[in-house]
Amino acid sequence: MKKLLILAVVPLLMLSACKKDITSINVDPKNPQQAPAPTFFSNAQLNLVDVLTSTNVNDNIFRLIMQYWQETTYLEESNYDLTVRQQPTALWNTLYRDVIRDLREAKTLLPNQASGNILKNQLAMVEITEILAWYYLVTTFGDIPYTEALNPEISLPKYDKQQDIYMDLLTRMDAAIANLSASEGSGSLETADLFYEGDVDAWMKFANSLKLKMGMTIADFDNAKAKATVESAVAAGVFTSNADNAVFHYLAAPPNNNPIYDDLVASGRKDFVAASTIVNRMEALNDPRLEEYFTVDANGGYSGGTPGASSNYATFSKPDEAIAAPDYPATILSYAEVEFFLAEAKERGYNVPGTAQQHYNNAVTASILEWGGTTTEANAYLAQPGVAYSSANWKQLIGEQKWIALYNRGWDAWIEWRRLDAPTIVAPPTAVSVTPLRYYYPIPEQNLNITNWNAAKTSMGGDVVSIRLFWDTQ
């Protein structure tokens, strides 16, 4: 009898269960199906700054290429070997997949939560960030997928010519700046904006300073276009002090901490020391930033390892502990850079205020102050024969001082070194190539997008690191 009662109850329980909505069990709370637009924007900014800042040899080896640092044991990267760890693939994937794609998603979703001038501001900030990402792609590889990139209906996008991409980016920058409205700053992404917390005035200065940078990049290729771009940017308002710097503030706790901390401290590894190239030059110039850049060596002075050669970790100076703090901020664009560009613009005859010497002095002083030095130190440094400004060799002076100033920003230093051809960077005798003038295309592109890759290779004259990009004419 008990068995009959049990059997009778089971169908009732099943019937009752069927009436409940159990579709929620198919929803993964840790992987939302929809995400707010600001989340995509923040994530793209973080990924962009991470790859620019990283010292991980799988991602960013520009400090080694520019001979700021030298490896202690594994020497492939110091010898310009880009095949072992496939750095071109890592940079390509990060910028396309983790930065630009997220920014495109933010653009799609933003109209659902804002309108009018506030929406214009938000879209302009996202657009400027995307232009910055494209800037690094095109100045690193040359011809790249652009007009067909990230189109879900095109699996094998064509490569656009680098000159065409660059000119289009300048057009897009003008449109983005025109859409910024300081009177409608409230609600412009605010804390989701990890650069300026939605400050539209700050974004205007940043955009114009980036436009100045982009204009100067093509000065040797198209002087007239560069001149018009630079003069327009300066007239609209660029950085005027270190307070304007575009700075990304990392947090003290992972996963949003300074990636240099992960590479130099948390990893427990001892992979890098100072490179002799920069240490020797800074010592020769009595540069006050030397003690901010590096630790003292085993003898209480400063020394660096020979580029491309194995260097004992205990013997040489190391990157200073300060830059490896978990919350050490990353600089994206600085006032010092702006002043260097203005000094160069004056030498090229562009209509910008001030003199070349004033801007050069401002740039060097701004860098020294940014690294914790004093105006007195800057004045003494600038008074030295090897540093004092002279129009007779302006390109060499600006190139060398910009290289020193960009010490913790190897990618930008690499771009400026190729453009200014200063200072002299000699490839190690054991290097597998000349000092790279570009990155070759990722292996997956060569294997999967072979038709378009071949077309790009033919257009550029080959897919090798010794080919100059269109703006690198000298």
C-alpha cells in the first residue's frame, strides 16, 4: 500500500515541477549576455595601456630594441629575434581583438544609454582611443587590414595602404575633435573613462596633442599636410604642463595593477638589467634622471650590460624599483613630448608660438620634473655643451633627448627613433637582423590570409623588418 502511495505522489511532484520556470539555470551569472557600453570602453583602454607598458618578452620588447634594458639569460629578443615568441602576433591580436573590437562594441551600445551632445562626447572619446590604437598598428606594420577589418561578414580582410589609412585617421581625428563639447561634459563616461574620467576639456587637449604627434610623424613624407595638421592642433590647444599628461592610474591589487610589477616583481624572475647604451650616454651627460631610471650596480655606481650579450644580474644596474610598484602609473602622452614636437615644428618653419630653443628647454625640463627632479637640476643639465640647444644639429639633439625622456615608453621611443634617426642605435653583432624598422606580419596572417598578405607584401616591397614605412623616409 505504501508503494502505491509513493507512486501516486511522484507524478504530482513532477507535474508541480513542470510548472516552475527553470530556464534560469541556463544563464551563467559570471558571463553576462549583455554588457554596458562603458565596460567595453574601460576594457579597451586597459588593454591598450597594458600592451604599451608591458615588459613581457612575449608582448612588448621595445625597451630591448631601443637598448634601454638588456636581458640576463634569454637573449633572443635583445638580438631582435621576433620569431621565437611571435611578438608581432601578440601585438596584432591585442590591438585588433582586445582594443579596437571592444571600442567598436562600445560605439554600437552607447546610443542606447545617451543622446545629444553627451552621446557625441562619449563617441568622440571612444573614437580618439580607437585612432590611437590604429596609430600604433600602422606605424608598426605598415599596410594592414583597415576598411574591412573586424567585419563579421569578411573572414579574410584586404590590406589597405598605410598612407591611405594614416590620412583617413587624421580626417577621423578632426571629426572627433569637432564633436567634443565641454558644455555637455556631465555624463561623458565619467569613471568608466580611465584616462580623464570624462573631463571633456582634458580630452580636447589630449586629442589635439595626439593630432600634433600624428602630424609631426609625417613631416618628412608630406610637409604641407604635416604643417597644416600641426598648426591646427596647436591653435586649438595642446598640453601646456605636466598636469595635462595622459596618465593611466593602475591599482595596487591585481588584476588591474602595473604590468611591470608582474614582470619584474611578482614573477620572481631576474631577466633584465640596464643596457650600456643608455647608461653610458646618461653618465656622459651628467643626466639627473639616471638615479630615477636605474639602481646602483655592485660597485655603487651605474653600469649596463652589453646589448645582445648575456649580462649577470648581480653585476649591473637594474630598472629602478619605483617603476615596478604595482600602482605605478603609465604615461600615454606627455607635455614633454608636445614641447619636443613644437621645437621641431619651429625648426621646420611651422607657424607655432615661441622659439625652438624655448620649446626644447621646456621639454627637457618637463621630463626631469616628471621624474622627480628639480628646475635647478634641469637648468644645470641644459647648460652643458652636450645638451645645450643649437639649431645647427637640432634633429640630433631632439632625437637623443626624446629617446632619454621616453625611457619607460619603448614603443613610442622606437617610432621617434625611426623618424628622427637619432640617437645612433647599433644592432648587436649577434643580432639576427638590423635594428627593426617595422614588424613583419603575424604568422597566422601569412598562413590563412595568404592572398591579401601577398598583395601587401608586394605593395611594401617585402615582409621583412628592414623595410622603411612610408613616413620613415630618411
